[in-house]
Amino acid sequence: MRILVLGGIRSGKSQWAESAIAQAVSGTQPVCYLATGPVPAGDAEWQARVAAHRDRRPRSWSTVETTEVARQLRADATATLVDDIGSWLTTAMDRAGAWTDGSVAADVEELLDAVSAFASPLALVSPEVGLTVVPATAAGRRFADELGLLNQRLAAVCDRVVLVVAGQPVTVKDTGR
């Protein structure tokens, strides 16, 4: 089972994805929580958000903080929740200089290949950028375009796609696997 969980900021997408992966493993298998964003020093509000995420996860889950999502998926067959694809893309764009003219195409292909090949339960959390205003800056538009295209490509290789709105899941795609 591969599921893409989309939603806006504070929509409840991460919490819903946590429940979905827990159900997929029936509480008997370990789960790897793959955190893709750093916790900046000196940002107490962001640290509190991360702590809230961490505190609601079962203690038996492992946490791996990395932006090397494809490498981690290829190296470990443990059921995995990736939170989130937007943070991963931000880092990939930074590395590639893609805010202006660089390309993240190779990173995206590597991620898609790893997701497609992953044989254990997998939940991917990603911001849905298609429901907001067009960003005012060129870099903002580039990010929204890249993430929108990436979400489409991830949706194509996932068995399920769920949009979480106000904590409520709306099934967008379900192949029945």
C-alpha cells in the first residue's frame, strides 16, 4: 500500500497519515517516521510543532531525520511515513539552485523510482498547493509549480490519494489494493 496524503497547513494531514500507516501495519510491525525538515535552532514555535508531532506517535516508531528520502526507502523495507514532501522539495531545490534556473528533475526521478519500488506500507504527506493564490514571487511560483507536478506524479504511482480538509479525509483515488 502506497498512499499520498495531501492537505493544506494545519489540515490534519500528518495526523491522518499517522493513523493510516498504523492501521496498515495493525500495530504489529515497526514504522519508520521519516522527517524531511530540519528543526531550526531558536525557533520555539517550530520546535513546539515538531514536538507535538513526535509526542502523538507511538514510542515504538523510529524516527529518521533526513532529506535523503529515496536512499532511505531503498535501504530500509520498514513500513514508512514520510513527512513531508514539501520540505524535501525545498531542500532539493536549494541543493540544485532550482529557485531560479537549476533543475530538480534527477532528484524527483530518484524519489519516484524509490516510491514505486517500495514494497512495504508507505504514507507520503505533502502540502496541496493547488488551492491557494498564485505566489507573488518567481521563486514561490517555481516551488508551487514543482510541488504541484511532483504531487501529480506521486499520485500516479500511489494506490491511494487522500485530501485532508479540516481533519476530514476525502478519497481522491483508491485502487483497492
